[in-house]
Amino acid sequence: MLILGMACFPVRLSAADPPIVGVWEGILDPGAQPKQRVVVHISQSQDGILSGTIDYPDQDTSGNVITAITYKEPALHFECEPALVSYDGAMNKDNSEISGKWKKGGTSMTLVLRRSH
């Protein structure tokens, strides 16, 4: 008799990850200053809590922790307190981009984030 073993892997029984989970890229255009690429990484833990980080490739800065994040389709809000950054955007219908306002200190700019992965 042949018995096949089955490997045990953690299985997530909850719903699929929300469409906000992934890597998002955009370009900030502060006008007189050089444009700046922004990469936002959003993940979800097994208990459903969203978290993320922000990278600024043009400044060789990565891993800035998002200190607060909420997503209620289609609205995304996140903050990165030490850097005084916040973002409020809305996901489009096919979940490929988020359009919104990026605020840093007292400055507000339009930022479109597009799914990169």
C-alpha cells in the first residue's frame, strides 16, 4: 500500500487580501524642486491588520514605516508621522491606480500611485 504524505502549511481561511495590498509607485512633482519617486508597500497580516512602508528611491531612502493606515473601498488613508506625511486617495474601478493628495508638512500635492507588482 502506498501512502502519500501531505505537507502542512499555514492556511488562511479568511477572504483574499484586499486590492490595496501590493506595491504602488508614483511621482511627486513639487514644482520648482526635482520630481521625486515614491514607492508604497502595503501588506496585510494574518489577523487582517494593514501595514506598510514608504521608499524614496531618488533619495536612497527606504523602509519609512507607515504609522497609521486605513482602507475602506475605494478610500485609502495613511500617515507616516515622523516625516509629517499623509495621503488620502481613492482606488479606481480596476484596482490599478489610486488618485489622491499627498501632504507633507503644510504642502499638498496630487499623487497618482500605480500598482507595480
